[in-house]
Amino acid sequence: MKLTAESLATHLGKPLAPVYLISGDDPLLTSEAADAVRARARATGFTERDVHFMDRGSDWNDVRASTGNLSLFGSRRIVEIRLPSGKPGVTGGAALVALLEIDDPDTLVLILTPRLDRDAQGAAWVRAVESKGAWVAVWPLDAGRLVGWLRGRCRQMGLEASDEALQILAERTEGNLLAAHQELQKLALLAPDGRADADAVLGSVADSSRFDVFQLGEAVLAGDTARALHILAVLRAEGVEAVLVLWALTKSLRDIWSAVASPGGGGGRGWQRQAVALEQAVRRAPRLRFRALVARAVRADRMAKGRLSGDAWDEMALLAADICGRPAFARTESMLK
């Protein structure tokens, strides 16, 4: 069966499955999901825990021995397998499938991986997990749900935070839920009477937001200039390659052009997540000067490669604002050539 981080709590109120796979890139949410499974297992008598860190070159005999040997104290046991790459290889995949075929009520298998790509999701061992137990796929929390998530965490901590305070905290920690959780814990300790306002957040919370280039593309499609420029600044501070960032911006430009030329195209999870943003971009398309946008992208590319003087990041900031439909400066097309 497939579960989400939200549905896991309800599931754990029922008898445990023999195997759990928890996959995802968010360290806080994946850690909490794994902790919830471990806690429920301990409550039902799984008092021992064997942990194995496995990659493509690892020897799976230790895992086989861990599941095949009887416990010294006759207690139930969690066999935890951590796959840093999410791809155990042919040998590891076969070992996992064989492991899951063993019917041992005194052994619970917990597999932890990063987010699984399309190929990994179709692997035989993943299908075996879905058949025998539960796969908890932990997806990143998008910006639109972050304030609500923070509000829920505040309730758990007994902290009352204003809407403005939560909005500021969301902006400063987006993409980094672990930092957001830690900042809330700090606010709960420092806030007088358990209340936090905007000034308290501004005074104590550092900018810990984390983004990737795909979130930049989504922001420019949505026409959110402030967020796009903030993401761009964070990516620059984190040392992300300018060429990779420019790829995301030009991909957004191509997506708009393709959507206008071929309405109704696209598909897959990535499409679903950005569909609304792309619709907003298509509505702006008649106002976009595509030739000028392409010219600016070419200038940024030449700057990034040292073939033209200037700052590629500044040029990309102008490009992002232009795609959003709010040019930072009014320029004629001839100035972009």
C-alpha cells in the first residue's frame, strides 16, 4: 500500500505491516515518519534494532544474517536498512525481494531512502514492499501549505503566533522545514506569554530558506516577482552554478511558448505541480516580448561563460522579472541586442 506522511499516523493505529519503506528528501519529515514507525514498533514489543547502511557495493550477507539469526534474548527486532542512493543494485534488489518473502512476525523491516526516481519506483523490490507492507512517500511541502504547517506546529508547542509572524517565518525558511521547526522551538522559549509577533520573528529568525532551480521556474511561471528574485538570491548565495539557474529560466520560457503553441500538452507529477503556474503564465503571454526575453537569456549565457562583460546573476534577475511580466527597468528591444 502507499501512504503519505499525513496518513501514516492513522495507519499506525492499526496492526503494523511487516515492512515499511520511507522515501523523501526532506530530513525533518522523513525522520519524523521513521521515528513514528519505530515508536509504534517499540510499543508492540520490537525492542531490538539492527541498522545497516547499504549501497551498490555493500555486502548483503550481514542483512541476511540479521534476519536469519534468532535474537539472543528472544525479543522482536527492527531491521533498518538505509539506502543513501535509493538504488541497491541488482544484488541488493534481489536480496531485498528475498528478505520480504520471509514470513517472520518477530521481524519488522524498515527501509529508508531519498526520493525515488521513476526507474527506482518501478524496481521489483519497491513493488514487493507495496505488496507486503507500506511505502510512505514524503513529498516537499509547497509554499502555499507552509503557513498552515507552521500554524499546526505552533499549536503543538503551545505557541500563539500572528499571521504576519507566520508569513515572515515562512518566507525565511521555505524549503527548509528543519530550520523552520528549530526556529519555532526557539520562539517558544523566547516569546513572552507564549505569543510571537512579527517583531519577534524578525529579531530572532535568520534567513534559512532553501530552494532549487525548479522552484525558481515555478515562481516565474506564476508571475511572483518577489519570490522569484528571493529564490534567485538564495541560489546565488548557496553557490549554485549560474548556467544551471539560467537553464531553469529558459525552460520556463520554453514551457510558456510550447503551452501557447500547443494547448493541453504536458503530463506527469511535475506538470501537475506547476499546472496552475503555467496557466497564469499563458494568460500573460500576449504581453511578453519573447524575442527580447531570448536576447536577454543569450546575454546572461555569454556573461556566465565569460564571453561578455557584466554580471550574469544581475541579467538573470532582470530576465526573471521580465518573464513575471514586471520588468525591473523599461528598456527597448534594441538595448537588449
